[in-house]
Amino acid sequence: MVGEYDAHCFSGSGYFYDQVLEYRVWCHPERGAEDIYQGDDYFYAFATFAEALAYSQQTAGAETPLVLIRQYEYINEPSPGVFEHCHGDRITEWQPQWLAGSKREPDSIARFLQQPPI
């Protein structure tokens, strides 16, 4: 389903992910990207980070890649240091480096809530 997900989604947060859906490269006409949507920003979707990175490096006005993830359970932080275990299907964009060590396991959230980051 790469390229089939809505452009509007959450951004960041949740601490854990369940699935990687696609990698996105956002393009900005005001920064030199081709203007194909009357000045609006747009993205191209890729199946792999390597493809997305190569495209972003060779395209004027392109950002570095983001990763679109799905979360079935995640952590909400409504205020600094207050954490809530949430359930529900949520799609959000992350920085690709956040994937390392963040794949949700059955006890990931319980362990996090016992010792949240400082």
C-alpha cells in the first residue's frame, strides 16, 4: 500500500511502533521543488529508506526522508512527565532514526511506564 496513505496524519510521538508503512520525502516548491500542485507541498512515497534517501539527495526542494508508521498501542504524554498507555490504530510520521529499539513488544509499554525517561 505504499503511496496509498493519507498525507494528513500525526507527527512524532508514541515512543513505540508496530509497523513501518512507507518512507516519505516531502517536496517544497518554495525551496526549489517542481511546482506541480499550485504551490502546495507534496510527498513521494517509497518502500525503502534507501530509495527515499537517494531521491531526497538528488531532488531540489526535498526534505530528508520521514517514515510513516502504524501504532496499535502507544504512549501519550499530555503534559511533561505524564504518560498514558493508549490503545487504537494510529498512523504517524517519525524520524527514521527513532525506529532503532522502538519496535513494540508485548511488554514494552509496561516496562516504559515502570521507568519513564527523565
